[in-house]
Amino acid sequence: MAVAWNLLAGYGGLVSVGQYLFVGVGAYAGFFACTSLHMNVWLLPLLSMVSGGLFAVLCAKPLFRLSGPYFAVATWVLAEMCGIGVLNTQGLGAGTGIALDAMGDYERWTRNAGVYWEALAVGCLSLLITRTLLRGRLGLALMSLRDSERAAAACGVPVERSKFLTWVVGGALTAGAGGVVFMNTLLVTPNSAFGLGWTATAIFVTVLGGIGTVEGPIVGTVVYFAVREAFSQYGAWYFIGLGCLAMLVMMFAPSGLWGLVQRHGTLDVFGIRRRMPRS
């Protein structure tokens, strides 16, 4: 989720507050396909990705009429509307949600191992897709848009097409992650899937690790889960500590923890940085 949000905001300049929209869409679409249409349960993340990408295509045109803070608020409003719609749809379980009954055919160890490998596959695929995009023409277009949209447009960069492709890819990756998350819980409900907390966590992880870098979300995720496992038992103090950590990073390391690493070297793990050839 952090990789997808970083691709949108850190590279494409599309700050999506309602990114959790695709968590809900991916989870519900995957659960519905596997429960009602009896599709193979291990295809759920792939089905979620496809559904998230298609939904991103459908909602792109009205959302792209807006920009900046208006776009950010519009994504949040759309996510809340979809959550309310699912909550009042009997075919999707309404408030009780949908249970992934097909997973009951597997033993607990097999189920847990399968979900783990599915999650690892989605994470690696997200990084691979992101790296491939950023190493290509779209990556150059996004980096130019991030620096100056007007200058990029004046130089012939296809602004709308670049943003559209980024939006669709970001929606698909987020939906795939949402499908895996709820494969682990075996139940998806409107309140759990369409929750602002998903976006908040993705933003926190990205800012902590380093926005606008591929390595940043990975570093931020490792630190976030390490801190959560070590201090979550302290209740409210745990959340206060996370907030203080975020403020310290933003004040003293605006480019994130990975930015501190890059400050003392030229490490480029994924080979995104462009270099002028020597004459």
C-alpha cells in the first residue's frame, strides 16, 4: 500500500487521501468472486488487482477534473460513498460483510503459509512494477511532473496520460494488497475495509522511510512494524510515540530515513537514478 501511495504522491503528485477506497474494492471484489462465483481462492489477490485497476479507470475522469487539495478531498469523499454503498448492499453482506468460506477447506498451517506467500508475491510484484515504470518513459514523465507540471507540459510531456496510468497502477496495487490483508482475517466488512486508517498508515510509512524513493516505503515499513511489535502494548503512549517519531523525522530529516542514507552516499538499490553518459 505504501509503495502504491508513494508512486501516486511521491512521483505523480496525486495526493490521494481516499486511497483506502481500493483496499475495500479489492477485498470485496476478491471475496465476492471466490465466495459467490466459486473461483479459486488463491487467485484472490490477482482478482483484486484487476478489479482495483478497472475501478480506477471508471472513476479517473471525474476525479481528474480536480487537482491539488480538491482532488485529495474528492478521493476521500468517493471512498466514503463506496463504503456507505457497500454497507447498504445485501448482496455484499451489508454490515455483516463476507466470509471467505473457501479457506475452510485448508488446514490452518497450509492456509497461513499460503497467505504468507501470497503477501510476499504481491509485495515483490508491486516493487517490480514500480521499478519497471520508473525506469521507463513514464518514470521520466512523472519525475518531470513532480518538479514542475507546467514546465513538463511545455516540454511535451503527456501530463494527463501519465497521471492516468499512475492512478490505475496505484489503484491496482493497493487493491491487491487489500485482498491479501483480508485473506488473512477471512472476513471483510465495510468498517474494516473502507477505513481511513489504511491511508494514514501508508502515508506514515512513506514519510518515515522517504517519499519519492522506491526504497523509502520498504525502510518505513520495516521500522513501523518493528516499533509496533516492540511498543504496541503501551496503549496510548504507543500512538503518542509514533506521532513524535513522525514529527522528528519531518523536522530533522524531511527526505525520510532513506534520505539520511543517501545524504552520505549515492546508493541506488533499484537503479532508478538517471545519469548523464560521459562524453
